[in-house]
Amino acid sequence: MQQRTVTITNRLGLHARAAAKLVKLAASYRKSRVTLARSDASHQTADAKSIFSVLLLAATQNTLIEITVEGPDEDLAMEALCRLIADKFGEE
Amino acid sequence: MRGSIRKSHEERLEGIGVCPGVAIGNAFLVDDPRGRVVRVFLPKERLESEILRFREAARAAQAQVKVDIERVRTALGSDHAYILEAHLLMLQDRTLGRQIENFIRVNHANAEWAVRDVTQHLLEVYGQIEDEYLRERGSDIEDVAHRIIKILSGKEQRSLNELADNSIIVADDLLPSVTADLDPRKVLGFVTGIGGWTSHTAIIARSVNIPAVVGVRDITERVRSGETVIIDGSAGTVILNPSPETLLFYTEERQRQRQQALYDIEERELPPITLDNQEIRLRANIELIEEIDTYQRFNAAGVGLYRSEFLYSQAETGQPTEEEQYEAYKFLAGMVGDEGAVVRTFDLGGDKLHLEGFKAERNPAIGMRAIRLSLSVEPVFRTQVRAILRAAAHGDLKILLPFITNVDEVRRAKKIIADVKRQLASEGVAHKENIELGVMIEVPAAVMMAEALARESDFFSLGTNDLIQSLLAVDRGNENVSSLFDPMHPAVLRAIKMVSDAAAKMQIPVNVCGEMASNPAQVILLLGLGLRDLSMTPGAIPAIRRLVRSIKLADAETLAAYVLSLDTPAAVRHYVQTHLNDLGSELLAAAHAG
């Protein structure tokens, strides 16, 4: 199991376009379970392969998100997801 | 026997005519984007097949979205397809699918109902998201739900590309995106179930000069695509299943109007001068910069009222930037030339400006709107003033303040305008220093204070629509009392007289910009009460020009002086009607008091 905490840095947060990119990427690692959790008091979690779930996190700019990946390709998946977020979803 | 053929009866429906003229064509229904869903309770043995029906619809919806994505990608580039990508992911989302299937099982629900209910619930959850931008994504969920329901009910959105010639567009409400896609050469008219004078459909219809009636309740339930429909945009009437006699009547009427339109073109250069040689200024009310075409078509003497609100409603953030506004005002100034244009500062409520923390008001019409809002969110007002002052360097623009109830509001606005000028000067930015400032007279308090307001301003603009509403305490949108909205009420005429007298005494001009200025019978009264400058929807100018050219001002004054002594609206109406013909014009017979 891999776990890492990252900050959402793009201006608009996890809005539709960003969420779509994230969900598509997560879904491409078919054999792994990917979950996101807000690192705040709510500790709300989301299935990273469900766009509704991700959108409902309502992660705005500067939200801390804990990513958990579990499965045979967890290293690759974690690497790719963190890069996408650090990259501001290719938006700015 | 042909007895099996249902003989349908002619049906007349009333709405609000927002662009005059007769149109006869075939109904083309555009679906309501929000759709309607019927609830059905299913027996247990039907549930599994209902779930299959849902899955099939969801698959079909995915296929549709994929096609759309490809189309958008090729046409606009992959960056523009992202919203559709999100829609596709929503359709593929197992969380949603499972919830809907579960709902069908537990509630014995039909698939449409399940989709609507589950997505509504999701929407409610979304509604609680604090970040406005993220919350807005709820509209994507609605869109997706709508798509599935459409497929389930077999009512695919008919593509507007299928639009046949001679179509009359029928819809509950038309989205701006839909109206933008319509081919104006094929559309003869518009009918919508909701909306008013300033709804989007109304504005578009006027800008392309196509007859339109809005606010015709349940219209989409009563008419089917392909049926013959007659609309009379002047009377606000829609006729379904017209009898041969009605059809003939309106065909002739349409012919007469076409002939009239030709005269209008011939007459457009004729000066609006009364028989006793008084020149009346006829100006145009403009809502959209795009409407400026119609202004030229009817040869208006300038723009008497440019409503800036639409710049705000078109801006995604609710607040257009200084540059966006500057470009629009500059364009306006360039188009109107020496005749000039009056720019009314925004007459909006806080909700429309997307102000943070602005709570919905119980009664926004008498709430924080227009000048009140301008003075309370000064930066937004300053941005608009800056843009107008800069644009006025390129042509004759004037500033008009809406909804003034208090002299102090004018003084405060003037202080801000003076301050913005100083700022522009210190930045070395080109702007107009001596811009004229006008006050809208549209509430009774402003009528009572007209002389004092005249001391603080360069001109008045008499907004009769709002004035009549507040003077007579009538909500025009409330059908129980809307018939009490009466421009012929003696109180209205006396109020107009007060404003006209005060302005004459203080020697400032008054322009009338309400609907009264486009109604021939009421225009006679306005002229008789001393008004010489009328601003109206451009399409009304030819009729008013003809009216002006056919009467003596002295007669109008005699008429007005007499009706001021009458004590009921009915008496005024009766007197005006019976004396219209005495004024010696055959055209007036057609005008009638309305």
C-alpha cells in the first residue's frame, strides 16, 4: 500500500476538467484501488475512479489530499497521480 | 365516412407580445432543457426489465456523448471537449448506475423517475458545496440526467439542423445557446411558455425583427411539431388549429404588414414633424449592442436608452471588465454618431452581480437594486463609470442613473463620477470631462421631487413602466391584478404632467422611455402633456413617426388638458377613444386606445 499527502495547487481546484483527468488516470490502473481523502477534520473520502465521488470532495485550491493506492501497480499509479496534481492538471 | 377524423377547434391563447407582426408557419417544438418526468409505480415482475431499459439508455447516452466529443474535438480542439469528457465519466460511473438501479428496485419506480430522483439528490448534495465554481458543476449532472431521460422517453432532442422553412419555434423557454444556433432565414416566429419583455427570446426576436409572443402558459403541451400556428406579436395572441376564415384574415393582415414595411422604408427619411410644425424626437431603446442594426433600419434619432444590464448577464462572472464595457460603449458611440446615446448604469440586484454573501431578497423589485446597489458596491459602479467616461471620448454618450428615490443619491453618484474623472486625468487616460448626467424618474418619490432633482441633473428620463407599477401599486407579472396596470389612469397622467412641468420650469429636457412611448394613443397624451422626446423599441418608430406627422400638437394638448380633469381610467379611455377620429387622421382609427 502506498500513501502520500499532496496539495491541490491549481487555481480552480478539482473542478470538472481536473476531476475528469484524475478519474481517467486512476481508472487506467485497473488492478489498483485508489482512494482520496481530505486531510482535514472531515476526513471525507472518495473513490478516485468515480467522478461523482471526486467532485463531491469539493477540493478547492490549497486543499490537502491524502492519496492511497493499493494493488500490483501501486507505485506507478501513485507516481502518475502525484505528477498530474503537481502539474496543476496541465492548466496553468 | 370521414367521421373518424377528429375535427379540431380553433384555439386562441394569450401571452405577451414582445415583437410585433403576424407570422403563419409550422410549429417546431424545442424541448425544455429541464424536461418533465412522470412517476409510475411498477409491479415487481417488471422491475428487472426496467433496469435493463435503464442500462440500455445509459449505454446509448454514452455513445451519443462519444460522438459529441469527436465532433467538438475536430471542430474546436480537444480542450473544448473536457466538459463532455466529464459527462462521459459520469455516465460510466458505477456509483450512479448502482444507485439508480437500486432506486428502481426499492421504489418500484420507472427508470425516468429513478434517474430524476437520484440525480436530484446528488444535486442537493452539490448545492451545499461552498466553493461557487465547484458548486456550479451541478449543472453538468442535470445535463447528464436530462440526456438519459430523453432517451428513455424516446423524445430525442430534435436537431435544429432539421429546421424546415417557415418554422415557428415553440418552447417553454429558449436557452441562449439554442437561439444562437437558429437559422433566422427559416424562423418566422417565436412562442415561449415563460418569459417577459426582457427575456432572452424577446431580445433576440426584436433584434432580428421576428414576431414573438412569450409567457403563453403550457404552450408546449398544446401544440405538436408540424401543426399550423398563427402568432400575432402585436396583440400577444397565438392561434392553434386556425379555421379557414382566421387563416384568411391573418394572411391578409400579413400581406398588409408587408406592404406597410415597404412604406416604412420609403418613409424612414421623413422628419417626425406634426401638422402644426413641431418636431418630435424619436429615439431607440437598445438592450443589446447587436440590436444597433434595427436602430439604423428605422432611422432613430439616437439611442434614448441603452440598458447596460445585458453586459452583466452575458459576463460569466456577472461583472464585465472595464475593457469589455469600454469596447461595447465605444462601439455604441461610434454607431450613433452625433445623435448620441444615453447609457443607463446597471439596474440589477446583487444576485445578478454574483456578489459574495448576497442573500436572496423577499422583494427584490423594491430591494437592493440599481443606484442603491451602485452606491453600496462602489468598485463595481466605478468600473462602469470609468468605462463610460473613456468611451465618451469617442462619441456623444450620456450617463443615466436608474431608480433614484432621493436627491442625495444623485449627489453621491456625482461625487463618485467626479472622483473617477480626477483619477482618469491623473493617469493621463483619454475621457470626456463634461459628460451629461440624467436621472430616471420611475418612482413616485422622484415625481414629487422632480424640481429638486432637476437642479442636480442635466436631463430626465421618464420610465413609465416602473412608474405605473409603483404609482398604482400593481405587479404586472401577477395575473390577478395585471389588468390594473393602466397607463390611462388619471394618477399616471397627473404624475407625467408634474414631471413635464417641473422639467420645463427648470429648463432641462425630458425623454420618455417606457412602453407608453410606443403606443399611438398614449403617445398623443404624452405629446399633449408637453413631452417632445420619445424613446421606444426600434420597431415601433415607423408607426409613431406616421402618427406624429398626422396630428396637430394643439389638438393633442386640448385632448390632454381635458382628460386631466377626468376621474377614472375608464373615463379617460372612453374619451380618448371617441376623440381619436376627431383628430382628423385615418391612421388614428387603426391606432385605437390600448
